Amino acid sequence: MSTVTENAALLPASLREDFPILTNNVLGGQPLVFLDNAASTQRPRQVIDALSQVYERDYANVHRGIHTLSERSTEQFELAREKVRAFINAEHAHEVIFTQGTTASINLVARSWGETNLKAGDEVLTTVMEHHSNLVPWQQVCQRTGAVLRHVPLTEDGRLDMAAFDLLLSEKTKLVAVVSVSNTLGTVNPIDEIVKKSHDAGALVLVDAAQSVPHTTTDVRHWDADFMAFSGHKMLGPSGVGILYGKEALLDEMPPFLGGGSMINEVRLDGFTPAALPAKFEAGTPPITPAIGMSAAIDYLNRVGLEAIHQHEQILVEQAHAALSQIDGLQILGPAPEHRAGLVSFAFDRIHAHEFAQVLNDRYGVAVRAGHHCTQPLHKLLGIAASTRASFYLYNRPEDVDRLVEGIAEVQQMFAPKGRKRRRKPQ
Amino acid sequence: MPSEEELYQEHILDHHEDPFHRGTLADATHAHEDKNPLCGDVVRIELRLDENGKIEDLYFTGEGCVISQASASMLLEEMYGKTIDELKEFSAEDMLDLYGPRLTPNRQKCCLLSWKVIQSAVHSPIGNE
């Protein structure tokens, strides 16, 4: 029943065999269809094996020991940093800071750069489609410094209103914090244009790239972004590791955020001098094994090819968008497929997102996200309490989209008004 | 894992489509509203207490999933005419039993929203909200 199964631009279905979790789960008598990739992805055997190998053969703390295992771990950890550098085309490996994840990366910039550089009357410009992780840290830093937080609104079809952006951007704007791909709308934002205009106005740009780095080629130097944040677990790697990219000159000027081991050059009882990059921002024992796992994930993604992954997801999202557009009473959030990445969120007037997620799981084996996806202000703006989101990755197939659409039809049928009457309780 | 046949039993769908006392109470003495921050489910309960602490009448409004709204209807029907003391005795576990189908921890939050709201409502005189 699928119309695009034969499409040559799809990735081979055989790569699904690399992901044990896809065949190890049966939900409601159906094989797992995992469509919650915007929240977190699954790992291929190659990443799981890399993690096992570290723990079984090479693990020790990094940058501390003379012994063999510490050397091995350090070498692999620093190799991971170089892999990430090449993956995003940064100039220097020491511009790649290992953090716990995207949220930690953004908080690092907000606390270290923000508290040092923002003052009353300055402005931070963000957008109404930001994930809470690129909104709350800026609310906090604005509260502390007296800077003002402004938000770029949306166009009717769920893209950034760039005319409004032009009006909001001024010499008061010190930083623009923007998401590359909206985790709720799927909107792909014009980062090139935003960076150029922001720099012309004298503002720095932080890109929350958590939803784009895993799915398409990233060239941070082409963007000319000043800071960029993303997570390992959204790109086939382990949770607990993320990246902050920052331009060397900016990171050099910023004070350390967390204090402790590793981030120091010299410690006296009455003070310390910070270490050079990247150690300056990596206090404490870093996420050693997750970083090495992330390195293996990058190898896997490079083998498949980021451009091929992007093409594959575009086919799936076009198929999903076309099918969902046919359903009466269903509101698709966000723009047309040509302006969106590989996810689609939707809402119904009468049927809550929970019902979709529950029945899709229990009866169709389909895992989707239901709720506000950490974008409460955006949902409020759209006038809906919650939405259901299907998000795709390289292991999804057109048949998965078919199953999703069948499930949605059934949910509509199940919860349609039927003139039911509650049995009256004798009072 | 409960299957959805258990989760969405007929009497639950009946309560959802034909709820007990959905609406507002003009002469309410007490009211409270809360939401589930995870999913945005919201329930408001308005009630009238007499001088002996008896719930003379009560109504709910809200938005959310079938479980959150049907459970509110079932709870209000159960508590109609009861006293504050009887309400205090009515534990979270009693609420889950009243609902019926076994729920996963996340869905229990949906079911217990109205139960949390009514426990606060009886201590929230209108005007002091």
C-alpha cells in the first residue's frame, strides 16, 4: 500500500539489522515502529560494541594517569573530540567542549558568557519556537543581569517571521539564540541569514543544533555560528554526552563555568589559574565512555552518509505529510515539507495526544511522543494543550508511516462521539 | 503493560462522553485548579460545603486526555454528598481502584489529577485562591 517503497533515494532496509532494539521488541503483538527519534535515537551494534570494548578493555580516567589504561582512554577520548571537530567542520579540536548534553552546553554559555557580558538594557533575541533548553537559561541570565529577552514570532505557516526578526534585531542585541530545526514544528530555520544579519548588527549567535546535526551535513564555519550545541543521544550515541562548539577567541575570553579538577592550571589555597581550552570548560571527570560511543556513532553516520540520511528522511516526511493532510479534523503543526526536517506533529480538536500515543503503542507497536515536547510557549501560541509527534531517522521505512496513518484512523474511530450514556448511579 | 482494551473500558468512555457534573457551580464556596505539567491536562473543581463540612454539590471543568477527564467525572460522582472527612479517607489508591484498569506510572498521573485537585479544593475557600 506504500507508494514510495521503490524509491531509489531511500536507504537500504538492511541497515535496520544493525539496530538490535528494533527486532528485540514486540508491542501489542506488532514489531516496534520507533518514531520518537527527535526525543532520542537508538544505537547500532557498532556503537554498543564500542561501549563494551571500552569497559572490557580500555577504561580508566582520562588526562590523569601514567598507566596504560589511562593512556588508552585518553587517546580514545581525544580522538572522539577530533571526530566531532571534523563532523561539524570546526577549525580546532579545542573548540569542541564535551558537556552532558545540549542543555548543559547552552547553560554553559548563558552562565559564563552571559553573566560576564550582559548588562541592564542589553537584549538577547530568541524565538517562540525554542525548546525550553534554549529559553529558560536565557530567562535566568536576563533575570540576573537585567538584560531583556525578546522573541521572534512565527509566520502563519510556522516559519520564523524574518521581517519581524529584522525589526527586533538592533544594536542593543548582544546575542541571538536560535534553533536550527524546531523539535515541534520541524521548521528548518535560515541560520546562514540569521548569522549574517546578527553579525552585521554586532550580535553573537548561538545555534541549538540538537535536531539538525544528527540528520544533515553541518558546517559550523560556513554558518559562521559563534556557539553551537548538540547531543550524542539524538545521533545514535549514548546519553550523557553533548557538545558545545565555540569560536576559540570567544571561549578564551570566557571565565570557567564549573570549578574543580581538570579545569585548572595551578591551584593555591587562595586561588587558581584556569587551564587552557578545552580543559577549562571540562571540570571533573568528563563523560569518557559516552564520548567514545559518540565517536563510534559519528563513524556509523559517516559511513551511511549525512546527505543520504537527509534524502531518506525527506521521503518519509513527505509521505507522512501527504497522508496526514488527507485526514479530516487533523491539524499539522508547522510548514510544508520543503521547509521542514524529518518530523511531523499534529493535533485534533477533540482527541487528546495521549490517546494517540497510547493506542498507537498498544495496538500498532508505534512509539510516538505525546505532550508539549518541551515547547510549552509554542503550544500556547498555537492554542493547543498538547500534540502528537512522529519523528524519523535512518532506520524508519515507508511501511512505518503506513502503520502510523492506519493507527491514527483507528484512534479517530475509537474516540468519535457515539452518543454514549453514563450509567446513572443511585444517589 | 495493560492493553488498550483494558485502558479504555466502555464505562470510562461513557463517563468521557457523558460526564457527571461538568460545568461551573454558581454558588460555590471552594474551588481549586491544577494541571499536569507533563502533558497540559487541566482540571478545575468548584464545590459547595455546608457548615458541617458536607459536600453539597460539586462541578468540574477541564481539558485533557480521556483518563484525566473521565476520572474527574467518576470522582465527582463518588464524592457527591460526602463529607470532608470521607474525602480525606479516600486515598490515591482508592482513586486508582475507582478508575479500574491498571495504569502505568505516567498515566496514573492523568488519573490522579482530579483527586489532587479536590483534596486541595476543600481547603481553598473562594476569594483566597
